[in-house]
Amino acid sequence: MDEDLPASIVLVAQLEGHDDCAWHVAWNPAKPILASCSADKTVRLYNYHSTVPPDAGENTDKPTIGFSHTTTIPTGHTKTVRAVAWSPSGTTLATASFDSNIGIWAQEEENGGDSGDAAVGAGEWECMSLLEGHETECKSVAYSSSGNLLASCSRDKTVWVWEVHPDSDFECMGVLMEHSQDVKCVVWHPTEEILASASYDDTIKLYVDDPSEDWFCFQTLTGHSSTVWTLAFSPNGRFLASGSDDNTIRIWERVQNHKWECVSILKGHKRSVYSVSWGKGKSTGDDELGWLASTGGDGTIFVWKMSATPSSAESGKSTVSHQLIAQLSSAHGVSDVNTIVWCPRSGFEDVLATAGDDGFVKVWKVGPR
């Protein structure tokens, strides 16, 4: 089946160095840095740059990215670092750990270099703040698009919203106790301060801030029959993808301001869908929504081209279609693949990274056969 698809997934780099399961990766949105975290309690930072192979000729579809390890942050977390997230400015990195704490990391300006420096990100990274409050394992952390808010979630069934102040000072703006089980994932809308969370209770919660009150849940999305592991908004913010233990991916559309409905279900995975990522891809049509990548317990990577035709019906629902354009089995050998993330930087829209139980981070390029 892989060979019959219009695109292929080609390995660009295999990044080794973690001594235990690699859980998560995050691309810096402003600088050529990739961060990875692991059960070994460290964060590893890699630089990358475009390279043109000597034998490339006019064939620019060949993998043309070089990676180099720049530094390892010994976080001081006493347990697994489960997730990492960059601020929109790319200057601050947040770590979520099973020790229940969130670390906020930055480096001195003179150590940071600029975006043209081959060693950008090298040098000492300092823990500027340690956010305490969760009672047990933190599973996910995410910055809002403005960088003014940080969200975290935990096995303690709560979602916390933190306001970011100058000098790495954080203030808790709300503790949301809507879920009845372990909260696996938090993600922000790409342009608005809308927060989504996914849980072991099989549901997705959507939250906003009420100017006269506090943060509150305005909708609960139900339909998955098992744990919801992962969430990703579409680049245009109109759709939300969710991946579940029920082996499916659901696509939800914002049909009214505070109303989202399921408009499509993607099938193909044989085991739990642990991670989805929605990027711009190389889509060009007006109706195209970008590329959705997914992976999980079956070790397979799927890349779907998503598109939508607006509906004229009163329901407001679009007709959403998906085309599987690339598939790769055994991406990390026999190991589970824990995360998949598209690179957000211009020129790298067809590049994604994965992290696996084998301790490896792998970088892939999706291109025509």
C-alpha cells in the first residue's frame, strides 16, 4: 500500500543520545533548533540547516537538512521529562515532568547567538522558574500564540492556566477541574485564546476566559470510545483533530463561535493514536487545509492531505475530505512512536520529527515519489 501513494516519507536524520524512551519533540518557531525530551530526565537541543548534496543537481526533493547536537540540558527534574514547548518568540522553553513540576528555561543573550549562528542554542540554559502546584505527573505543556499564557495538565485530572509576566514570573489564572480522569494533552488555538484538553475520560474539553469571571469549559466533545491522547488545531484554526486509544482520528469543526461538531473520522491505525500534528504542508488549493500527520502504538506514520468545502446548509458544517498521501510502517522499528510534529518554519513545511520508545528522535521529509 505504501508504494501506491503519491508521496514518500524519507528519513533525513536519526538523532541519538537519549539513554531512555524519547517522549516528545518541539521545533523552535523562530530559530533552527529542535528540542527533545526523555525518560532520562534531559532535554537535548539540535541545530539544523539546509544543505544541498553534491550529487543533487536539479533534484531538490532529496533530503537537504543537516543536524548537529548543540547542548544537553540536565533539567534537574527528578523524574521523566514528558513534554517540551517553546514560547512563540523562541527564547523560552518549558518542560513538563512526571515529578509534577514545570521548568521554564532560557539562556543568557550572549550565549544565545542569533538565528544565523550555526551553534544557536548552544551554551548554558538556566531554569528561570519552577512552576509548582500539580499534585502528580505533568503530561503536557503549551504556550498560547501570543506567548502571554501557558497551559499545563496532569494525571491529577486538572488543567492549569498560567499568565506569563516579565522576568519569567508566572501567575496561576485558573485551575480547571472538568475532567474525571488523567489529562493527557493541552493545546492552544493558533490565533485565539481558546484552550483544548484531552483525557483518559474519553472526552475533549474546550475553555475560554470570561472577562467577568474565570476560565471555564464552554463545551465537552464526546464521541471517542476510549482515551483521547492527542490534539492539534488546523493552521486556520477552524478545525481540531483528536487521536484516541480507539485507533481513530476525529476532525471537529467550529460551526458557531462556541460550538464545535465532529465532521469526519479518519481510520487506518491498528493501535492507539498517540500523536497528531497539523501543518501547512505543501498544499496550494483554496479548499485545502494542510497536511495532518499521525502516529502511535502501531509504529506507523500516516500523512493525510485535508480539504474542506463550506456547506450552504444551516448546520454550518463543511464537507471535509482527506486523502492519504504517504504512509510508513515501523518508523522506529518495533517500538511505539510517542510523538510526531511538523516543523513550523518557512521552507521546512514538509519536514516532521518523531520520538520513540527506542530513545531515538527521527526527522523525516515528505515528498513526491
